[in-house]
Amino acid sequence: MPKRILVVDDLQYLREVQVMLLNEAGYTATAIGTASEALDRLTEISPDLILLDVSMPGMDGRQFLARLREAPQWKALPVILTTGRLIDDVARDTDCDILAKPFTESALLDYVRRVIGEA
């Protein structure tokens, strides 16, 4: 069974590109445009990894991450933060890998494979 990845990003084209690349690599990727919807659908999707944009309207990536870590069943779920900000600013207070935007296909897949392995 392929590993499941949840892509959470408010920019539709970025979600679509990530899903396409991940699916082509053999993962099963699902894209959601808001952090609140992602929280609502976590149990349904049951991801092995979340690719999470830091800067989103409404609930941002940090707020999502805090809510995620409050739930015992999601405490250990791997999260890769994606951001166009300075990595040092994002790295504070998170225990996540951080992938700087814009990123290449190989960078995305390298991070994913390092965190959860091959599809």
C-alpha cells in the first residue's frame, strides 16, 4: 500500500504540482487548501506525512501544527514545513524539517524519502 501524504497549501497551483510529483513517485497524495479543513479530515485521510505551508490565511501552519500536536494520535506524525520565509524564522519552536520555497522536484522527493522512505 503506497504511503499517504497530505499537502496543505493555500495556493492551488502549488498543491497541484506537489500532488502530481508525489503521485508520479508512487505516493498517494491528497491536497487541501486550508489548515482547518485539513484538521477536520485528518482521520479520514490518515496520512503518513504532512507537507504544510507555513503562511496561510486564517489558521497558519504554526497554528495547525500546535493543534495537531495536541492530539495524542498525531503527536508523532511527521510534518515537513514549506515556506518562502527565512528558514531560521520558521525553525524556531518547531520540530519539523523545513523545505524552502521555491523548491525543485528532486528537493521535494529527497525530503519526503528521508522522512518516510520510498513510496
